[in-house]
Amino acid sequence: MGGAAREGPCNYSGVSRILAVGSALGPNTYPQAEITRMFTSLIDPAPDRLALLKRLHEAAGVSTRHLALPLDSYLELGGFAAANDVFLDVGVQLGELAVLDALSRCGLAPDDVDLVMSVTVTGVGAPSLEARLVPRLGFRSDLKRIPIFGLGCVAGAAGIARVHDYLLGHPDDVAILLSVELCSLTLQANDDSTPNLLATALFGDGAAAVVMVGERRARAIGRVGPLVVSTRSRLYPDTERALGWDVVDSGFRVLLAASVADIIEENLGQDVKEFLAEDGFELADVRRWVAHPGGPKVLRAMERALDLRADELEVTWRSLDAVGNLSSASVLHVLADTLAAAPPGTREPTVLMAMGPGFSSELVLLSW
């Protein structure tokens, strides 16, 4: 890959615009080695499983993670109800920080916002997180709210796509996508199954907020940012048990099949080619890739499927190293890092992509 990009469509219609991405991370930061020691105590694995836990942690590509609680608190955390109470408490705090960060970056205020879509897969609440933020942030009382649970890691990309769909019909509106994921609260004590051991190696806690506006609102306020041009959703048949949760008495028990990387490698390349062709592009035309950092095996499968050089996912690899996998918030953190490194303005095609339970994928074409 990496040939000269052809000039794509210069006058997109039927688009929305990303104005800003805000982020927040769990308040307790630890190097991977300390987290390994804590989860070894929490899980108390058999000797052969202990060796596997250490290998998985060393191979995860993660140096640092940010957690909702201090490490010792996980050893004392009770069952699902106690973990979910922490989710609601810390989740609201991180969601508030992420939203304020995003709004400050584009010069808007909470009462400018017409819709908030919130996504999570690591806790539940009624009222949901975005409703709890209305009085804290000063959102209008007529705010439209869409809380979504269950999309998992794909929800960062899918959320941008669904907010885009909304803005096509409401071109004067301001919308926020809010992702809050406290993955550490779902890890299961005394469970030395391979999926749980891998989860203890990869996942961290964080939030992200994306401010998006409709086409007419973007022109009215004169803000710049990536255009959302088109989207595609894909659900792969017979993959329901590849990724997700089993809901048990102690909370969410992770499902993570060894076949996930194979599903990606077998399907993603053709999916992206067909998706790009709808707007007149080829793989070689894509200048930036904003990918969910699912883990080393997932990222290498993406690279093989799309024939990418290792450096083309460099921002994603760096995010994995610095904060781990934040489920749906991760691809939004990668988007924020990409924006910081390469401000939009050249109208070059960028693909944002993530995968999640279903097993599913979501593709978003951005004009940078």
C-alpha cells in the first residue's frame, strides 16, 4: 500500500462533521507488571494457568493501564451489584470529563447539544449515564437521549455511524456520542479460563466523547473537522459465540474465541474494498486508518487482511501500549490521537473501523 491517492469527490453532500473528540481515563494508573501481580492474586490460578497468565500479559502489547479503582480495591470488591455501583459512580465522573473536554475543544456549550447517544457494555443503569449527566452538565431539558448497551468494542465506530444517520435528517443539530467503558469491573475473580486471563491482560478503563454536527450547522458556525461521508455495518453469520458476555451471578463473564482473528482476516479485506468502491476509492487511496486496538492478534489480522505496513496502524499500536483496550472508547481515543497528529484539511480518505460482538464490524469513511 501507500501509492499516491487519487482525488476523490470534492463536493460531498449528505454528510455530517466531527468537530472534536474529548477523552478521559481511569484515575488510577499502573504499569502492566503491577496489574499482573494484582490479577494473579485475584484469580489465584493453578500453576499451569499462572504460566499462561504471565505469557498473555507479557505478549499483550500493553505497558500501562488506567483503572477505575486502586489495585487493592479489586481484591475487596464484592459481586455484580457492588461493581455496578462503581460503574455508575466512576462512569458519570469520566463521562462528564470527556464531554467537557470535547465541547471545550470546539467552543460549544452543553445547552447547544440537541442529542446525546451513550454507549457502553461494562455496566447498566436506569436512568442511564447520559441522563445522569443532564443536571451535572447543564444539558437542556428537551435533550434527545439514546442509550445503547451491547455493541461492545464496535460501538465507538457504530456510534459515529448512527449519530451520522441522525444528523442526515437533522442537519442543523449538534450531537454527542459518549462512550464510557470500565472494563476492569467485569473481570472475574477465581476464573482462570483463557478468555478471562486474556481480558486481565488487555482491558483498561476510560471514556470518550465525540461532538458532531449536521451539514447546515457546520456551515453556520464555520467549524472544521473530518467529514463523515458514508458507513457500513456487517454482521457475520454463525459467530454469536465468538465475542461477548455470559451474564452470570458474579457479573459479565467474557466470551472470546480463538477464531476472532481468523474471522477478521477472512472477511475484513473484501468488506473494506467493497465499501470504498461505493465512493470511488481503492485500498491504496486510504491515507489514514483509525482502528480499534483489540490486541496484537487482532491488529496483525487487520494488517494482513488490508495488506498494511506496520506503520500504517502506528497510532493504534501506540494507544494499545499506552492505555490498553478500552472497548468502545478505544477507537475514539485513536481518533483523538489521529486528529492531534494530523489536523483535517486535505480531503483525503480515512477509514475508521472496529469489530465487536455479533461478530460484527463497522466501517466509517471520513474525508479528512
